[in-house]
Amino acid sequence: MQLHFWGAAGTVTGSMHIVEVGDQRIMLDCGLYQGHRKKAFQINRELPFDADAIDAVVLSHAHIDHSGNLPSLVRAGYRGPIFCTSATRDLASRMLLDSAKIQKYDLKYVNRHRERLGKKPFEPLYTTDDAEATIRQLKPVNYRRSFDPARGVTCEFYDAGHMLGSASVAIDAVENGSRKRLVFSGDIGNSGTPILREPRTIPDAELLIMESTYGDRNHQSIAETKRILKQAIAECEATGGKLIIPAFSVGRTQEIVYRLNELFEDGELPPVHIYVDSPLAVDATNIYRDHPECYDVEARNMLEEDSDLFGFRRLRYCRSTEDSKRLNTNKAAAVIISASGMCEGGRILHHLRNHLDDDATQILFAGYQAPNTLGRKILDRESPVPIYGKKIEVKAKIGRIEGCSAHADREGLLAWADSTQLNGNLGRVFLVHGEAEPAAALANGLRDLNIPQVDIPQRGDSFVV
């Protein structure tokens, strides 16, 4: 067996790994790399392998840094199956179409600026037609149902608890009469994440490809997260300004709304109107409503008392462009939750362009910000920052909440890894989906669990295992 690491290796975004068993090649995820624009565009467009050499794709979940470059793979000639859970199929279908639309929309602004400078316009990575072709290749498989993506390889999805439909994957491969079990963690969910079940244990792993996003820290408590949200909204009411929360349309938005719903039901939500400004978030929330089979016991019990976990008085979902524009001309205090979570595209850019230079504005980040993304620049308090070719001064108050992270923290990652080696077979771990410091810290923690070998691959590294 050989493992090839082409994404989320030495960094967080762009998950993309290839498992080679004999003459069969199975790709694990095919995500968009997010970071410095020029570098990201080059990495995403120039696949470092022949697409038609891939026999099957196994998709852990629908987040765009795991699924978002599938249309590029299909555009380059891949015609095989893309295995995923049923909820992932529904979410990815909507997200890939949205990704193609956003690329076209955002490039319209960028290319106007380039044309004024006499530069050649950019082309999108892929089109709506490419996304639709990709959707036709999605093959849903239920949790704990085995499937054979390629000759000599059997897989099984386990609930990862990270987002609706997310999965870790057990991969049993037979090569030269010998069987090995490789486990791919995907993204492991944070313990206590609302709505979703806890991450499931996968026993008997011999090899493990594992995320390391928060390998060096533990998260805030749920109570602290709600306190920060409540305080930020109260300040928004007092100053009459805007509280802008960049959040991924799928997963993070639903969790924030769920927490706000709890505050509302407990009578603790300050009287400010709250808007979810994302057509994708509207559709994703409806998909969440369609998959209660993924809910945990707490969410199912809440459904008996509250028929809608994602809606309450004073919450409005904005779908149309006109509704979105009105938020920027509305002078009243308001909370705006909008995508994308790293501020790399979508409607959040318009809200930032209109309010980032106002000291009455608050920006509250609710998730990880990759290096060189606009979100990371704002979080690091760089000023000015570029938005649609213009330099915008950062005068807003900048904050973050980590308790809403959909990723397990250090304690959760170590506990999950330890659970995979119950029978003492785990001999080697490959840490991906993490920056250098968190990955190194987690590697030390794993060695303390007596795991014999821990590697931190970089992009392009290959291993015979």
C-alpha cells in the first residue's frame, strides 16, 4: 500500500489524499485549497496527477475544503463514483453549485479591476455544468454499510460528528494476500456539538490518517460561548452598530443559530434583529431539517418541544440579493451571519466592505481562519485589507469564539486516536489538516500514547506502508 498526500498536508485546507493498493487508486476527499489567491488558484487548477488514473473517490463530508475541487477532477476526466453518506450527497450537491456560482460572481468584480489595468481576465476553476456533472457521480452509502470502491478494497463510514453527514472511513485493503486496516478520520467533531451525535470510535486501526487542526489547544466551554454571543449582541444593541459573524453556510451557521435559539427560549437574547444572509445557508438549513436521523438525543428531545431548532422570532433568513443589500443600508443595530467563514467569497465580502471601517461594528469569528485568507488578515488586525480591489481600513472591534468550532480540540483528538488502538494494532499515524505548530503538538501527544511512529507529511510526500 502507498499513501500520497496532495492537500491539507502541512496546512489545513484542500484535503486530498490518494491510497494506492496494487494498481487501484482511491482518492480521499478532493477539497479546495484556500489561502493566498494566486497560489490557491494555481494549486486548485493544476491537479498533480492524471484524473483518469483515479478508480474511486471517497468523500468524508461536504465542506468545501474537502469537496470543493471535485468538479475540477471531473472536468479533468474523472468518470468514476464518488462515495459519500446520504446527507453529504444532499449538502455537497447544493454546495458545489453554489461554489461555481460564487466563482463566476466574484470574478466579475475582480475582472472589472483587471480590465481597467489592461490585464487578462481570470477564468473560473469550473462552471455550473461541471458541478452538475459531479453531482451525478455522487453515490450515497449509509453509515456502517460496507462498500467496495475498488478491487481488493472495502470501506465503511462511521459518524464523525463534525457536520451533518460527516464521516470517518475504515478502509480494509487486501494486497498480496495480506489485509491492512487504514482509518481516515476526516474532520472529527467537537464533543458537545449541538444537533449532531458524538464522533464514533473505529476499532482495530493499523494505520491512521488524522486531522490535527486544534492539536495544541482546548476549546472554550459551551457556557462561555453563549456568554460571548450574548455580550456581543448586547453591545451591538447599545452602540446601534452591526455585529457581523463570518460563518460557513453549512454546519457553523446552524450551530450558531441553535445557540441563539437557546438564548431566545431562555429569555436571554437581547432585542436585536438577527439575519442569516446566505442562500446556501437557507438551503442547508432545510437539508438539516430533512435529516433528523443524524441528530443526537438532545436535539431529538428538543424537537418534541420546539418544532424548529433553526428558527425563532427576530431571526430572518435572507435569500435574495435585494434583501442582502438592504442590510447594508439599514441603520438599525443588527446581527448579520454570512458566508464564507474565512471571508474568501460570498456576501460576507459586501458586509465587510460596507462596515469594516466603522468603529461601531463588531466582527466575531466563529471558526478557524487559514493563513493568507482575508479572515485571517482581519483576525490578525492587519489594516488596510483588500476587498474587491479596494483597500479597506479596519476600525471594527475584532473578536472570536472557539466554542462553536466543529473540530475536536486537543483533548478530543487524543481521546479519539486512543480509541482506535484498543487492540494495540495502531503502528503509524499521519497527521494532516493542521498547521505546523498544532500538528507537532498533537504528534507529541500521540507519542505519549505509545504510538510507535507519527509522521507529518507535506504536500507531495508519498509513503509505502
